[in-house]
Amino acid sequence: MSNEPIALSTALASFDALWSPRIVTRVNDYDVRVAKVEGEHIWHVHDDTDEFFLVLDGELHISLREPGGERTVLLPRGAVFTVPRGTEHRPYAPSGAAILMFEPTGTPTVGDRHDEIPAHVDATTGHALTT
């Protein structure tokens, strides 16, 4: 971890992989991660932690399966949203987005329970596989 300022634009420019968050810093026992996203992620659940999203660029949609039914929240640039622990959700960005997430260190991108993981995604970390 650096004790110098971190330019999020520089961190985002350092990789191209989609749905593959990179840790930019840590706060106590939490990772601050940035990711480039486009298209759909998988439905998943974090049983023991909330998941915080901040849209840095573009627009992110998050579908939620809640006790009252399914709904989708729309997050334009600059918007934040927290998915409550135990809520099944699926982020997607039809036109692409850059996001920042804040979650406990070691939290898998694909959650604790999830839909089938596509072949291009590492099942352990949830990061996109590079070829």
C-alpha cells in the first residue's frame, strides 16, 4: 500500500480486463477496488457483507432480487449504492463503466453463492482470465 496519493484514472489505465477489480488501497480490513465493467456480471450473493459501489464513469445497473420482488437500480456517473448483505444481485453496464467498490479484504467478486461462472472467469477469484 502506498502512502502517496493514487490517481484513479492512472489505476484504471493500467489494465484492460473487464469484471476484474484491482485493489488500489486498503482502509483497515477493507479493500478499495476499481474495475472496468461492460455487459453482464453473474447473479451472486455476499452472505456476510454489504457491497458498496461508486460509479466513476459511465452508467451501472444493478438488478436485485429482494423479498418484494426483483428491481433494478440505475447508477449514473457519481452515484453510489450499497447492496445489503444477503441480497442476490447482478451488476451490468450495457455501454461500459468504471466503478469503485469498497468491501472486506478477500471478498470474492462472485460472492459466496452464484450462478454458473462463465469459462472466461476464474472460479476462485471471480477475475477475468487472461489469454
